[in-house]
Amino acid sequence: MKPIGDSGPLYFPECQNFELGYRLLPGFWNHGIATEVATAWIRYCFQVLDLKNLMAFAHTKNLASIRVLEKSGFQFSHQECLMGMESRVFNMGKSEFELSL
């Protein structure tokens, strides 16, 4: 068995917030895996880790990743340069997550 990617929450000092990240090998794109992984991590972050807010970002041209964030319940916040790339930044609060249950 070989890894197909990685994912999870990471404290992002630049934003003083936890960021949800995910990466998959290209052969595993467009199979719904990223959405399933993001949704599972969101649930874990709010229900187990008891985080109050979670953010995520994607390169402005990475439309597939932006769509994953939208399908997972994140709301677009703003656009800024993060980690050297122009990014769309998304947020989700615990209260928004609880409303989606």
C-alpha cells in the first residue's frame, strides 16, 4: 500500500488560525476523495478538537480545489498572497458547521 497524498489541520501562524490542507497525487484527482477527506477533517476539527474557526486557501487558478472547499461548506472570505501565491481564502466557524448538521 502506498500513500496517495496527505491532509489535515495545521496551525498557520501567518493567519493565527488553523488551516485545513490536502494534497493528492494527480492520479487520484476528480474522484471525490478530496471532498470526502476535507469533510471528515472538518468534522474532526469541530467535534473532537473543538476548534472555533477553520480556514483554508487555494491558488486562485486551482478551480478544483476551490470547488472542494465550497462543497465542504467553506465560505469565501478574501483574496491575498499566502506562501508566495495569490490565494482565495475561505473560512468556516463552528456555528456554521453546526448549522449544516
